[in-house]
Amino acid sequence: MTAPRRRTRLLLALLLTGAYHGVLVLTRTGLKSAQAAEWLFLASAYARAPFDPFDDRWYGGVPLTDVSPLLPQLIGLLSGPLGLEGAYAAAQFLAVLALLYGTYRFALLLGAGPRGAGVATLLTLLGSALTLSVSVFGQLGAVLGAGLALNAAPALLAWVKRGRRRDMPGWAAPLLAAGAAHSAAPLLLLGTLVLTLVVAGAARRRSVLAALAVPGTLLLLTALGSLLLPVPWRAAPETLALLGVLLLTPLSALVALRGWDAARRGARPPLALLVSATLVILGSVSLNALSTTRALEGPTLNLTPLLNFIEKDEHWRYRYLTVGFGTQLGRLSAQTRAATLSGLWHVPPNLPQPLAPPGAGAALSERLDLPGLGRLTEVLTHPDRSYLKFVYARSDVLDPLLFMHGWHNIGTLENGVVVWEREDIPPVPARLARPTLPVPLGALWGTAPLLALLVSALLLPLSIPAWRTDPPLPVEVARPADLFLVPLTLAGAALTLLLAQAYRPGWAAQRYLVSVTAQPATTGGLRGPYSRLDGARVQITAAGPGRASATVHERWWTPLGDRRSTRRLDLTLGARGWQVREGGAGPITLRRPTLSPQPEVVFYRAPRRITTNVTAPADVLDRPVLQVLPGRLTRDARGRVWYLTEVLCADARPADLTVTVILRVNGERVAQANAGLFAQHKLRSGERSPLRVQLPPLPGVNLDELLTAGGAARLSVEVGARAVVTGRHLDRPLVSRSRVRGGRVEVQARNTSNGTVATPMALLTLFDGRGVRWVYAVAGPELPPGASWSFTLPAAPPVTREVLAVPAPPLTDLATVQPRPVPPGAFPLPGGGAYRLSFVTPPAPERPRPVPLPTQGAGGRPC
């Protein structure tokens, strides 16, 4: 066989690479993958500062040394002439080329011969592993690292065998570049190769390929186990699957060649093999569409209006959060200098699935804790700690949580992104404490990976050729008949299992639940657009021949806490499987909304003060006068410490309120918290808001010992209340009637406005002779105009222990309203005391009316 004949399949693979992956590059398919946005962000960081592996735009500042640097450095280097997205496409193409050529050399090294190595290259190019890694998961670092490691394998083996120093650069440079591209790929591939050669040599086997099948299979099983069980390693399951497939590909190529040769020698043409190859290629190509059909990723967002808003009026000086952006946060961060408290490194893996499981709709990154900052509710309660001023929301799932923590909607951009703002937040300081690398180490980090890649590319034409032997494949590895029986058996078994699922009542109930909860409802408050199904447990009960019933216990995630419900389903067995109908479901009649006869009120918004002096941003804010009333420090039965009081807007202008409570022991600060959910943050003139502030755990302070020893005098509470003038969210659309009966306050609230209230929250304040005794809170359903909401709350406070009576802090400005011990609108309680009701009423966003759909069966068919 001549040398040109040997490389025919390699050249064919390279031409197909240009045709197939070239089209993917031109259509920017890889930019929709799971990790593409993260690579763009990291590349933008290296483009800004090549020798400084630290970026302050994510998580308040993160070191970049936790991520292998070669790929983002390569994208950042190419971004100068090509732009970030063009550089990503070019790096994707180079990574695929490196992997294909490395697969060819690796197959030759293992003894597959030029013919088998060429087929292995074609299988890698058209296989699903490479398509998923590039177009769906975005594992370009693993692809590039694996390709460089496979190219280094022949030179490394030659150096070990001969011991010549001149062979060292041929493997050292590619291996260094492979380690800089992905830490796990070179170690797993080369470690597996060495182990296989040792085992095969000890057993005197005629082929290394058969021995290599064992570690390849183990890697695939490890990848599957990573999806089902917690594992100690950091390598992603898709990376392990890619490496396992690469180890099995040379053996698969020889098996395919044996079947092809056997079929050609037979009387019939190899039609079955051609059909199987065609189906495999079509299935692999179709996987490119998975990146656009994932349940948690919306359509591509036009970022230009948002970028313009960030640059306008120096909004980039404040930090921001995003809601509903998904992986597009990386694209936004790569194009702006503004910083966010979030990032993509904490987002859970989003594996492609034909049907989303019940918990997929709740797998939002907004639910997870922010590193170093805690839960999202804590961040929204204390935005001043992290200089958080803006929330850019593509989805309205967190609207109730934002509104009830004092945030307000300032408008919608042209791309549909809603901007939420929190007043009175300082900008990020010009210089923040941050870790730095010494200059020599920074220069080495920024140049060594790219230099290793450059040296590898220059030495590749001069590298040691791989072995070109053609050992026979062991007969027991694959028989020609197995090439037809095994695929047909597996396909038949898979098809049988798939069709049999429709005859399992549990599967039918789960599929029905997925179909009805795939899209959030447009009405219903916390059980509508603001809820996501987080889990479900199905119990099947036989009700007779061909009939069954299912009880579904559902757990829903909402921004105000989990909600649980039970659903009853009736199942009927038919020719096409179990059909599902929801028990007790009937037509819903919507009452015509009752409009209020009263005109709407628009409050005056005072302009900001104008000054020509250089001053801090907070000094030019209009601040109304506030008055904090006497309060108390209490502890409940669970040991949590609360501060209870009221705050009065003692000014003729409305106030956007921020209250900070500081607990001190012997004058030293031990705890600090802001007023969050249990307060009204927008107050009219003369209006009073209850405050129930939970203080964080007291580190190193034993409150029981302190109180037992008479140390209450050593405790002190400092309350700081500040506000800015506002004209937002000052309407009070709910009116209520209440009475006390059976130890509970029974309330009926009605929406008298012309707008819909999304998820109202009622605050029930209980008073005694010394002020606020306790504050209860409850969230209600969505209230259209004229709708009513009935609920009850306890008329007595819970069992608590008063720790300290806190006097009112002195006023710094003259108050225009003097508070009374019992506020207006309070009603007496039997046995003494009083109670008062107040409401926090977030408006519902405008949504299209839902269209009634027919009841669906398990397979999406009308019942």
C-alpha cells in the first residue's frame, strides 16, 4: 500500500471536517452550547489583562487560576482581529482538527494500521461524542486537551523506549499544552495508555486494542455513575464519556472494517451496514439541535439595549444580578465592565433530555446560594453590603421577592428586560482588596500555555511517526454475524421498552404531569407564574380492570418558600396505553372584574437636588425625615433573635425605606441585619410600617449566660433608618374587614383598584402597652380587580422571651408628625392589646390571557 493510499481516509476526514464543522462554525452553533458563554467571559478577561489571572466582574472578584487557561487565552488572542464570537468559532475548529489528527496518530500507535486509523478518524468526526462535546456541552477545553495529548503519545512512547533527549520536546510541549487546556484529559488518556501497554505486554496479547476496551468501558460506566451518584472527582460526566469513546474508537474502527470486508465477500451487498451508518450520521448531526431545545434556556437575547443602559449615567459603577438569563450571563459579562454577584460556575449541569423531568423547571440558578454572600434573600435584604443596585429580569419569577424586599421596577428595555432598582446604594469603590500574583508568575501564566501550543504546532511536521503495523484483530472480539445481530437486538429491546412505557400507569401519570407543568400558568400568583415544580411522588391505586387512580404529591418551589399540593388523576387503559384525566377537573368560570369608581392617584416625584460641588453620590439624594419608635429585642423558642418596632415617615414627602439594626455587646458589634420581608419599604407621609428583623446567629456570644449573669446592661441595640424621596408603589389597592374569633383574627381583603395584585402579603402587627409585640405575615393569591381574599392569623404572639427593651433613637431632623403609642387603624384585642393590618401589594405584570386547552393524555393526545 503506497503512502498516498494510506492517508486517503485521513484526507477525507479533514475534508469532511471543513465541510461539516466548517458549517457549524459559520452558523455559530457552538455559541449556543452550555459552556460557550463561560469561555467568552474568560477570554474577555484575558483580553483585558493577559498577565493578571483575576477578574472583578463575577462574584465580586474571582481568580481565574481554577480554570485551565489555554482555551480562553487562545480565544482572547484571536479576539483582536476576529472579535470574541469569531475567535470562539476559530478555536472550536482548531480544537476539532487537533483531536482528529491526534486520533489518527493514536490509532496508528495502537496498531490499527493506516486503514483502521483513517476509519477511526472518520468515526470520531461523525460520532455523537464529538458533536455533543462541541455543540451541546461546549467542552472545547477537553476536546483540545485530548487532541494534544493524543498527538503527544507517540513521541512520549518513543522517548521512554529510546531515552534520547532530542525526543523530549516532541512530547513535552504538547503535553504541557494539553495540561493547560484540560487537567483531566492528558492524565486519563496517557495513564490509560501506559496501563494498557503494561497489561498487554504482560499477557503477551497480540493486540493492544482489545486490552484498551476495558479502561474505555470503565470510563463510560464512570460517566454514567457521575449522573446517578455523588462522586469525589471534578471531571464532568460528558468529559469522561468523550475520553472513553476516544479509547474505544480504534477498536470500533477495526470491527467495522471486518464487518465491511465480510459483507463485501458475501453474495449480498452490505446494505445493512450502509443503513446503520446513515442512521448513525443522521442521529449525530441532529444532536446539534439540542442546544436550542433545552428546557431552561430561552431564545437568544439582544443585549444592545441592556449594554446601553449599563453605560448610561455610569450604571456600570454598581453591581447587578440577572433573572432568567441562563448561560447568556456570560455573553453579557464579556461585553461590559459592570460586575455581578453571580456567575456560571455554580449553575447545575443542564443535560439534554427528550422530555424534561418534573424537577427541571425549578433548576434555576437564582435558587442557589451565592458564594460568600449566602442565599438570594439575604443578598436582596442587604444590597448595600455588596453594592448591588440593579436586577435585570428576563423572567418575572422573582418579582414578588424583589418587590417585598423594597425593590421597584423602573421600566422595561426594548429587548423585554425589566430593570429593578434599589435606592440608596453606594457605588463600588475604585479599589477593592484582591489577591495578586507576582509579576514573574503572572507573566508565566499568561505566556507559557500559548508558547507550548505554538511549539507543538511547529514541531508537529517533525514529530516521530506513529507505528504503522497491521496486527490481526482477535477473532473473539467480533464475529461478522454479531455486526447484524447485536445492533438489531439492542434496537429492538430499546424500542420495546419505549413502547411498553405507555402501558405503565406510573409512567403515564408522570408524563401527564410533565405536560401540564411544562409552561407556568399566567394567573394564580404563587401557584401560577411564580412557581416551579420541584418534585413529585406518584402513588398508583388499582380501581378495577383497565382502570386506576393516581395520587400525586407535588412540591412546588416559589420565591417565598416551598408549597405542597396533592393532585388526583384517573387513568383508563386503552389500545394506545394509559390515558390520563385529572379527577375533579371541570370548566372554570371567571367572574367579570369589578372596576373601582375611584380615580387613580399618581404621586408627585420630587427631582434630585442639583449641586455643582464635588460630593459623594449619597449626598445628593433627597432624604425625608424618619422616626423609629421604641422597640424590643426578643428570642423565640428556636433560639432566633428578633428586633420588633415601628418606623414612621415623619415628613411631608413619601419615603423609600432602609432600616439597619446593629446588636452590640460591650460596645462591640456582634450582629447586623437589615429589614427585609417583614416590613413596608414604601411609606406615605405619616404612615407607619411594622418591622420584624431577624438578627444572624451571634458567634462567640452565649445569650443565656449573658442574661443569667445580669449582663443585659452590656447589650445595646443601634437602629439606623434612612430613606430617599420616592413616588413609586404608594397606592394601597386593598381594603379589609376583620374580626377576632376563637383566638384568631379573621380577615377578608378586597382589591378595589383597576389593576391586578400579583401576590399580596398581609402584615398583622400585635401591640401591647409598650409597642409592637409581634408581626405575622402571610402571602395570598393573585387578586384581579374586585376579587377578595380571606385568611386567618393568630391573635396572640408566639412564645418568646424578651431580651432587651430598646428606646427610640434620637431624631436628627425635625419631625412634622408626632407618633401615638397606638397607630391609627388599630383595633382592640380581647384581654388587652391591639392589632393592625397592612398590606404589601406587588402589581401583576401584563400577560396575555391563557387559552383553554383540552385535557391531554399521556402521549399528548386528547382524552
